[in-house]
Amino acid sequence: MDAGSAPEERRLRRELGVFGAVMLGLGSIVGTGVFVSLGVAAGVAGPAVLLAIAIGAAVAALNGLSSAQLAADHPVSGGTYEYGYRYLRPWLGFLAGVTFLLAKSASAATAALGFAGYLLGLLGLPGRWSVPVAVAAVAGLTVVVLAGVRRSNAVNVAVVSVTLLSLLAFVVAGAPAALANGAGNLVPFFAPEPGSAPLPALLEASALMFVAFTGYGRIATLGEEVVAPRRTIPRAIQIALVVVALLYGLVALVGVGAVGAGSLARVEGRAAPLELAARSFGAPVVARVVAVGAVTAMLGVLLNLVLGLSRVLLAMGRRGDAPRAFGRLDSAGTTPTAAVVAVGVMVALLVLVGDVRTTWSFSAFTVLVYYAVTNLAALALPAGARLFPRWVAALGLASCLGLAFFVEARVWLAGTGVLSAAVLLRALLTRARG
């Protein structure tokens, strides 16, 4: 078999249009990032978290355009894993697959724990039940994904609708307080953690907020399942990014303006900065609405991460970079059963041992490496397949590599070590197979 071509396998049905693809993207994007990482990023960059959101959105837009044209030219499950094989080198495709699995498994575990924390708070139950509830959430949504993408997307539409309404309620309730404070909570604009320099702090916060936009990649990884992918995928990615950028900007402006970046940062340990900010508005009903929205958001993120991760594992199984069982579909040709179950187990294990703050930074580093490979593949597209100028991919590549190494040193050092070991192991196994 040619290393640059995937083996012939049964393909998934094309069932998703623009609306369904956009909702999948929104369900993957709007979640842990806005409800949790906003507080983390505010603690790093101060009020400049607003600028970090803009930088993260710009980098995400560049990567989104690269992902769109790659998925349009090669619309199969697997995302950048497949693009690396097709347009670059097998080891780069493998690297993309590993980084995706690592980054998004950690993100999924974070989402599950966030869901559990918010849910227990709403129900008035003790925090010691957080891990069991998180594991139960992973198991339940694994079953939903096993039911097939059509049913999964129906659940996703409901989840996204509730989440968006809760964030809009937060903006409306907090706007009067933000307007009353004027620019008071935005000065000084650059107010990073003590002892840190403003520019590195801003770029670290940008890397953390970039992760909050990356769910659009689920649209590309589902390229095998969308109708008219060359038209649908670029349109869906662009719509999803515009909606999210506007929403994040409004939420951040109201949150920082009303309670200050310091207050958002101080509540990050509870992973509920927006809920506690809403309480300070003097609107307890809105605070509960925000909490409900956070619960549904985490649920939506977890749903779509299990779905997207299983499709990458499907592609790796088809090619032999993972056990072949992961590359097989069920009898209906709609679901890679073994891949979905494996992802569910992997995320559940991370729930048992994961640390929210560390895993978010680890996600940032590995996701940026993943999209660096994406942009590199986009640069290799033939002229006839290119939807956007080459400078889009070149700037996206430079942005990803630049931001990746502004996360905490211990995180990128550990990430670099893990990825290097994985690539080396693959090289040794490939050589042994002859």
C-alpha cells in the first residue's frame, strides 16, 4: 500500500448540512474555554485578556481557513492526521494524530470535571461526588455517540441553544454594572501576574484563549459526514468562528468591566468565574441560569470531543497507526464502535488523574502543534485545490509555533518529550516491520 493513501474502507454517510456543521462547531467551541479558561487567562494577563481573546480568534481564523480548504480537498474522517499523510510525510500525519488525541482527551476530561462541578453546585451536593459524576457523564455521552452522528447532533443542537441563551443572559444582566464602572476596571490594561512581563503574559494568555476557539476543528474531522464538503466546510467554520468571537468578546468585556480581571482570576479555582461574577450583579436568577448554561456547555463539549476523537482514532486504525479494530464501522456503516469505546475509556481514566489547570495548558501546547501541522499541509496544497492565498497558511504556521512556546516551560518541555517519544517509537516499529 502506498504510504500516502488510505486503505479502501467503508465510508461514513454524508448527513450534515451547514446548520448541523455550525452547531457541531459551536457545541465544541463554546464550553470550557469561556466558562473556565477566561478566569485563568485573566489571572495571567489582567484586563489585557480582552486583547488575548482577539489574538486567539485571529490565529483560530487563519487555522480555520487552512482546515477548511484541506477538508474540502480531502473530505474524510481524521482531520490533520489524514492531511499529514496525504500532503506531507507519514510521520507528520502520525504526529498530528497523537497531538490531537492527547490534547483533546485532556480537554474532554476537563469538560467532564467542569460539568460535574457545576451540576453538583446546582443540586447542592458535596464536591466528593465530582469524579464519579464526571465518569458517569463520559460513559453516558459515549453511549450517545455510539447511537450515531444524527442522534448526537440532535442532542448537540439542544445543548448549544441553552448554552448560548445563558451567555446572552450574563451579558444583558452585567452590562449595566460594566457601563457604570466605565473604564475603571480596564486600567491598567496590562496587569499580569506579579513578576511577569506584559508581552509574554499576553502571549501566554493568547495561547490559553486560542484553545477556547479550537472546536471548529470538529467540523473538519467530520469531513466524511457533511454534504457537499467543498462548500459546506469552509462556510460552517467561518460562521462558527464569527459567532464565537463576538460572543467571547461581549462576555469578556462585561465580565472584566463589571467585576474586574482580578475577581475573575480569584474565582478560577472553583472553575465558575462567570457564575460568581453574575452573583455580584445582584441577579441570583441569572447566576443560576449561567450555571445551567455551563453544565450544558460542558456536556456539549464532551459530546463533540468524544465524537471527534473517535473519528481520528478511526482514521489511525484504518492506516495501522492504531489497532485495526479501531478502523472498522458497525454493521450500519455509521459508527466506529471500537474507536468510540476506546475514547470513552481513555477520557474516563484522565478524569481520575487529571489536574484542570495543567491539562488546559497541556492542551494549548499540543493543539498549537497540531495546527502547525495543519498549516504546513495547507502550504503543500496544489494550486488547483487552494481556496485561499498561501500567506494565510504561512501566517497560521508562524502564529502556532510562536504561541506554543509561551505556555509554561514545564508544560511545553513535557509535551515536547512525549511527542518526540511517540514519533521515535513509531519509527522503530515501522523499521521493525520492514
